[in-house]
Amino acid sequence: MNPVAATPDPLAGLRAYHLPASVSWWPPAPGWWLLEVLLLVSAAVLAGYLVHRHRDHAAARLALSELGALREQLAAGQGTAVFLPALSRLLRRFALARFPRARVAGLAGDPWLSFLDLHGGNGRFSAGPGRALVEGPYRPQTELPANELADLVEEWIRHNQERRR
């Protein structure tokens, strides 16, 4: 007998080659999990910022809306005798919404005008049309610069939109 013929073929028991199983899309690799967490945290922070900013600007939006209504009343012929106190109240309420009560509530006269100048008035309250807030009740109504004063108040509100507490 032939020794080579008597040994069985060692390759005869092998199976045919096969491809590995395809890679599953689930579960994702750890890098994808990290990216998802970062995106979710970023979205939550952005949403929180936008909500905070929207709330922060609500007082300014309302004040500007009320100022627009006061301007319309003035244009419709309502006298400055009603316009000036309403404008002064609007300015005071907005300042109380933006700054600590202890800094704003007790101010009147020249200290009030100085406060307004310090926070965006650039001297136009103490030495400009803003002076009418203090002197208005004692002046003839025809001399009040109502439109200039309304413009100044609008600029001051826009300047102080952001909370400064």
C-alpha cells in the first residue's frame, strides 16, 4: 500500500470560505454616543439662553409698546399735561424692572435725572430735553419738547434692554 494514498486528504474536511456578518448599525460606537450627548446639552443650553433672553427683553418690549401708544395719543391731540406724567411713570417702571429697587425707588428730581444719565442718557436728561421730567409740571405746556423727550426715553429703554442687576 502506498502511504501517501492511505492518508486522508486534510483539506477535504474544510468548509467553503464565507464572509463575516455585516456590521450592525446598532449600537453605535462610543464616539456617536458622545456626540449625541454634546448635541443634546448644547440644544438645552441654547434653549435656556433663548428663553432667558426672551423673558429679559419682555419689559423692554412692553415699555416700547406703551411708549408707542403714548406717542399716538400725543399725535391725536392729547396735551402734554397727560403725556409727561405718563412718560415719567413709564420710565420709572422700566427702571424698577431693570435695576435694584433700592437704587431706583427713592430717586427724584436731579438725582433721578443723574441716574438716567449715568445709565445711557449721556447728559441729555440733566441738561437736555429730559429736564422736562422734573421741570414739566412747572412750565407752560407749549414749551415742552414732547417728541424729543419721547425719542430720548426710547433710546434709554433700548440701551437698558439687557438686565444689569
